[in-house]
Amino acid sequence: MIKEIEIERLTVFSSKPIEQVVAGIKAAVGKPNIAEFWKSTQATETYAELKNTIEKVLGQTGFMLFAEFDHGAVVRKGTGRETPKNFRLIIGNPLIMRRMVQHVPDAGSYAPVTILVDERSDGVHISYDRMTSFLAPYGNAEALKVARDLDSKVEALLNSVA
């Protein structure tokens, strides 16, 4: 079976240096030791324990950083240049993911979310593919409500660092 999904990409532009934009995002999200985080969540026995474990590592935005990829460093290898700069930040909140997956199991393919920060000739682009666009084809009102809230929070983060 193949399901076609149309994606909405939000891009916010910034005239700030890319390093300042990336630092702003990272300052707003929790940065747990991810291996230790997964061990601690697996050790919980109740939802209350799980919730407490997750909430302890969330940043002011209610998100945490799962991974960071410096794509630009790979692209620049062997060029002798300092550009392009391109970072992929994987952020999210397992409690938000849980609420979406309970209604649409495929939501697990889209969470946590990606924020792409890249430097171009017209400035820094901060991009995010909206969760509502991923989940719209499934037609589940509850999952879409959670996705809309997630999109709002991510978009507020992007606007605040731009």
C-alpha cells in the first residue's frame, strides 16, 4: 500500500548568523544525555514515573534535543570553503509523540521533528515540516489537535530565534 502525503514546509528567515540561530534553538530545548535518557525511561514502571522522567529533561519550550547533524561539515569536506553551513536538529517531546501515536500509529514515523537551519545567499533559512500535514491524510481529529499544538510550539520557537 502506498499513501500519498502532501507536506507543508514552514520557512522562517533570519539575518542573524547561523551559529546564533542554532545556539538559540539549543538554548531553548533540553539537552539530556540521550543514552542515559532512554535507560531512565525504560526503567519507569508507571505513566506518572515516565512523565516525570521526561519532564525533567525538557527545556523551556517543552522540547528536548534528540540529535544534531552538521550536514554542512560533510558538504564542505575537500572544498577548502567555510560554506555552506547546514544543521539538522531533531527535537521533540516523547509525551506529545505518545498522544499522537495513540490515535495514529504512523505518527511515530514523523516524531520527533526536524528543524533544518541552513545558510544561503539571502540569509539563514529555518525550516520545519508541519506535523499537521503529515497526519492530515489519516483523518483523526484527536491526532490533528495534538499536531496543531505541536506545530504552534515549534513555529513559536523558530520565530523566537529568527
